[in-house]
Amino acid sequence: MESFSKISSIIGQARDLTIEAAASASGSRTYGTKVSLAPTRTTSPKEIRRFLSSRHDRDILDGLRRVVSMMSRGVDCAEYFADVVKNVASPTLEIKKLVYIYLLTYAESEPDLALLSINTIQKALTDKNQVVRAMAIRVMSGIRVPVISQIVALGIRRCAADMSPYVRKAAALAIPKCYRLDPSTSPVLVDYVGTLLGDKSYYVIGAAVMAWWEVCPDRTDLVHPHYRGLCKMLIDMDEWGQLALLRLLTVYARKNFPKVRTKAGKKRKTTSGTKGFYSDEESGGEGTIENIDPDLKLLLDCCPPLLQSRNSAVILAVARVYYHLAPPTYLPRIAAPLLSLLRSPDDIQNIALTNIVYIALTYPSLFAPHATHFLASALDTPQIWKLKLEALTLVYPYATKPTQSLILNELSYYAGSYDKEMIREAVKAIGRCAQNNPEQSQRCLNLLMQHIGSPDQTLVAESLTVIRHIIQQHPNRHKKTVTRLAKALDTATNSAARASIIWLVGEFSGVDNGDNIAADVLRILAKNFADEAEGAKLQILLLAAKVYSHYLNRTQSGFFDPNASEDESQEDSHPIAMLFNYISRLARYDVSYDIRDRARMYISLLSTPKSSQLATLILLAPKPVPFAPSPSAALREGLTVGSAALMIGKDEFIRGYTSLPEWVSEADAPSSKIRDPISQDSRGYEETRSVDNTKPQSMPTSMGQPASVVAESAASAPKNKDANGKTLDEWLGEEEDDDDDDDDDDDDDDDEEEEEEESEYETDDDDEDEEEDEEEETDDDEAKETTKMLPK
């Protein structure tokens, strides 16, 4: 029989080699021609069914490959369901895989036929191959038929206790699928999640944490006994498991640890004088950590190795842990790893810069030593260089003097770009630098004044807007600056630029009790009022009203009533009153409705003495100092580091985003005892042994002492007697007398021992047979239970 089986196997191998050689030969003939991905000839459904019904594994495998190939091209293959499913019990692993792929696709459309394969798939859960067992639970949970939810739960229970971590991971991944299939199974699935969270294999923990997020994200009590083990297992897990676990631990820490408090103290000294870019040393910072929970410190101390991960998402997850949980002294650790992401592709750069800017809004000094990493490049996309300019303005006040000079020079260079959008952002960045560091505001102002004479009107307009904001911060220091700006009206052609200059002149029209250039500038502008743009006309009209209001407040006479007759006219012959009369008459007949309405309002306010106080309140009231916040301040305030919402912003609708919970108060924080690991007694791993009272209960105190000391102590010690009144020497003497009698009885004892061993072996064999019978009966009972669960 053995020779016949060998001959048949050789014939089968020769047949396979012949087929492969023919296939390769046919493929070689197509060399030099156009190769088509589609099959050379269309396979008929009848031929596919013949392949699937064949007795040879090779034909079945060929038919399954054809079916799966058609599925990948979008062809409906539901008609082969019965022919494919009957091969689910095949012992060949390749056939099982293809059948399972087909089942996952079409089981929902053919639920009745899919139920016929459940028993076979469930039997695969006891297969010797761990791959087969994992595939079985994966397919059972992937078949979206609600009727089998209880069977899937039973399969998860079996696989969750499997010896292979690969199978236990598959069970953890099946838990969310079973929960989505039938939410009523959640109480059972929660118990499985709690069991898998305590798994000793890091290979399983990532999938168990994902199941926790899906099934019971509010059950932090499941994490209590496993918290310390999960923290220590972080370094060994795969990257995506680290992401899920860091997210879980961040939420857990907020709910179970009180917020860390810090108080001002001496600056900590590091061991080395300078700190390198990739150094892991903690930089000295002002503040002494106070009242930090040891378990929270355990989490923070387990995270630094993850900052060297090749996955940028892991680095951002660690940054989230430190930003939202750690005291400020821990934060310098994340600066260098985050900046290293700026060497990544554009999409990762954009994400890293968004998170860096968000962190810099609260802790700008972290990135001040590395300000050169934020210098824009010609290859940067608009999203990236905007974030870099924003980062430069945030770290500017905390940088050194040479670095501040470098930042201002770079921003001035960007302001001369050909890109209009970059010009605007660069000029605004200079304004934010002056706002964040008032000591350098004069330097920023001088830098902007250099752009007033530029032929680029966009640059001039943006520069004047920022100059206006800087002047408003300290108006008494910039009287001469307004005079310089007024001279620029002869060359400025941009309407926005002219409007900004005129507005500034109007704000300074009351300086030195009217002895300023405001009236003369109004005289010059009145000549070409009709040719100005609408925005400039509005500002000229406002300037005329302000100058005239100051004149009335000084003289308290000469109110002009344009509606009065010539006999009743109270027109003042002063040049300021005549200028206001001239410009207001021009504005009343302008083509713009806004200018005409504004002129009527100013005339009504300034025509009667009773409304002079109201006119002063409206026109000459002090203006608030403008404040230009960082663009990301309002858009991303209160979001979580590393979240997708941080990239999109608050105003957009983000499905599934939940903010971090608030810190638990010290009064409500649970005790650290709940995080003690479960003792072995409760799990039944430690055996209890009975202790004999007649035997010594402690080790000799002479252990580890010199032999001489032991001998002396033994000689000096009194001879202790036992309960029968005999000493140790007497017992030893009796044992020597009994040795001769024991030798005579050795032969008889050996014969008796051999007989006892034989009987023991026979008993063991009988026990094994009984255990096998019991296992077979148990399998039969489980199969019967499964059959009862299936619908008839």
C-alpha cells in the first residue's frame, strides 16, 4: 500500500509540473505582444461549477481563483454560492482562505445557505493550526447575519482563552463586529474585553484596546487592575496599538488623577552645559512639581522611548499625553521629535506644524531655541509657509537678539515676494512681532516704513494698515511718523493705502491744540475730491468733520447751517469752516449713496450748538488699541493635540470628535489601591499547602555564617529533646542500627514497587481513555447546542 501511495503521489507531481510547463510555454509565446490582464478566453459558469465540484484540490483551487478574480473586477458571483460553500470543509489552507473570502462578501445576500457552513466553521475553531482558528473566528464575526450573534459570542469566548496570541488577537478584533451585529450581546462582550485587557502578550493588547473603544469606552473600571501593566507594555506594542493605548491612557488619566500643581522655584540644573537637538535630557525650568500621582508619573516615564518611533502619529500621541497631562517641566522632551517631522513629506509637515503652532500658543519658549526650523522654503505649500510665519511670530519674543534680527529680516524678505498672499501674511507677521514684543515695535515700524515707497501697491497698503495699528498702541511717540506718512500721499495710488493715511491724519488732528498738518492735508485733498475712490472719499469727509469739530470746540462759535437762507446764513469765513462747507456740498451730490448719507449726518451734527457734544462723542472718541491675535488662537482653541479637529478647525462639523474630559478633583479621585494588580489567589494559580507543626517553620539563623561560628554555636547550645525525650544523637544511633535490617528487605521492596508501578501505568491508561471519551461527548454536546441555535 505504501508503494502504491508513493507512485500515485509521484504521478500527481508529474502532472502538476507538466501543467506548469505548458502554462509557462504558452506565456513565452506572447513575448513582444500586448499583454492583457483579462483571461484569454471567457470561462463559462458551467466550467467553473465543474471545477468547484471536482475531487482534486488543484481544480477546486483553480475554480475559486477564477471566482475571486471575477469578484475583484466587480462581477456578481452570487450564483456560485452553493458550489463554493460546499468546499468550506476542505483541509487545504489555500482553499479555506478563498472560501472564507467569498463568504465574507456574499453571506449577507444568502443568509440561509451561509448558515449551512456555520457548523463547519465552528469546528475549525478547534483546529491544530492557529491560522485556521484565527480565520474561523474572523469569518464567523464577518458574516453579517444577526441570527448567529450568539454563536459568534461563543466562538469569541473560546478564542479569547486560546493558547495562541494570534488567535486571541483575532478574538479581540471580532468583538466590535459582534457588537455591531447584535448590541444586546454587549454585557458578555464587556467581560471578554476585560479579560483580554489583562493579556500578557503585547500582540493582543492593541486589538483589545480597540475593542474597548468600540464596545465600552466609558468603562474605565475595566482598566484599573491592568493600568500599570499597560503602561509598561507600551514600548513593546506595534505602532497602531500604541496609538489606541495612548488615547485610552490619556482619557483614563484625566478621569482618575487630580491635576498636577506646580509652584515657582529655583531653576533645575542639567548635568551638561548645553543641550543638543536630539538630547533626551530634561531642560531646566522654573517650577517644582508638587503632588504628582505615582501612577501618572509611571505613564509619563514610559512615554519617552516612543518619541523615537518611525510613525509620526505615535510622536503626536505622546505629545498629546505630555501637553494635556504632564507638568511644564516634561514638555521640553517633545520639542525636538516634533521638529524632526518637518523633514517629512508635505502632508505630515502640515500636521506637525499645526500641532506645533497649537502648543506654541501656550508654551512658545519650547521652540524658541529652534526658530530657524520655521524659515520658509521656496518648495513650501501655502498651508505650510503660513504656519511657519505664524510660528515665527509666536517664538519671536522668546528668541535671542540675533535670532530676532534674523526673523525680522526674513519677514521683510518675504514681504518683497511676487505672491500677493505671501506679502499680506509677511506684513501681518511683522505687525504681530511688534505687538508681542513692544520693545522691538520701533524697529518693526522702521522696517515697514521702508516699504511705503515701493511700487507694489499691495505691499504699501498692507504696510500702512499695520503701521496704523502700531501707531495706535503708542500714539504720543509717533507724531513725526504721521507727518512722514502724509507726505506719502503724493505717491500712493492704492485707495486702501490712501484711506489708511488719511484716517491717521484725522486721528492726530487735535494734537497741539490744532497746530498740526491736518487742515493743510485737508486743503490739498479737497482739490481732487471728485477723482478719489469711494474709500478715500469717506475718509476725506471724516477728516473734514474731525477738523471742523476740533475748531468748534476751540472757538464755540461759527456753526454752519447749510439750510439757512442767504440773509440768515451764519457762514464763518474761517478757512476750516469754508473747507468743511465745500467738501460737504460736494459729498451731498456724489454718486455713492453711502457718501451722501454720511455727509448729511455730519452736517446735521455740526450745524447746531446743541449737538456739539454728541458730535465730539461720535467723531473724537478715543479708539481702542487694535489687537491682532494669532490666526490659530480662535480657530483651534480648546481642541485636543493630535486630533483631526485640530487640522480642520472649530467651525467645521466633525463626526465622532469628543474632547478630553475635565480633570477629576482631588476629593473625587479614586484611591491608588484600585490599580493594584489582581492577586494570583483570586485566579487560582497559587497552590495552598498544609503545614506540619512538627517541622521547623523558619530557616536556620546560621545560614550564610562561617563554619567555625556555626560549630561553636552548636556546641554551646543545649541539646534539645523532642516530645519522646530523645536527643538528636540518640535518634542517629537508632537509625544506624536499623540500616542492616533495611538492606535485607530491599529485594522484597523492589518487587513490590515494580508491581505498584505497573498498576499505576494501567490506571493512567484507563484514565486517558476515559478523558478522550469525555472530550468526544463534550464536542458532540457543543455541536448539538449549536444546531439548536441555528434557525430551522
